[in-house]
Amino acid sequence: MKNISILLILLFSFTIAKDGKVNLKIEGMQCSYSCVDKVTKVVEGLKGVKNCEVDFANNSAVVIFDDKKLDSQNIVDVLKKKTSYKVKVQTENKGENKVDSI
């Protein structure tokens, strides 16, 4: 009975756990190989980060993380400290890049 209770508690905690997602704007990357690799390694080295996808062409990154262990500002601060890039949270520009139909 005790084991069942523990199992139920674990399952319940996974169902209510929520992932955070942040879009980052990263300025200063000079190459698509080592710069992207550096950003990826720094971010994925943070406890709580689940995934980091860096897009060199758009100077951006999408990070999925456990929002109970860290927040987007922690990620930005660590990137600024461990790299020479300018990093900020990218906000969605509603209406921009929108194509109207003819």
C-alpha cells in the first residue's frame, strides 16, 4: 500500500509539472558551428533545461525548461556571463511578418 501511494504521488507530480519555454534573441554569433555549439552547451548545462535549439540564421534559440527549477532570466544571465553574446528574451511581434491575402 505504501509503494502504491508513492507511485501515485510521483505520477501526479509529473502530470502537474509544467515546462517553460522561452525564445531568446542572441546577437554576436559569428559562425554556425562553434558559436551555436557554445550556446547549446552552456544552456543545456543548466539544471532544469530539457532542450535547446539554436538557429544561427535567425540569431535565436528556443529553450524548453522546468519552470520549477529556473526561469528565463536565469538562462539569459548565464549566457551573458559565460559568452560574449548579447542575449535577451524575444517577444512576439504580433502583426509583423504577417502577409495579407490579395
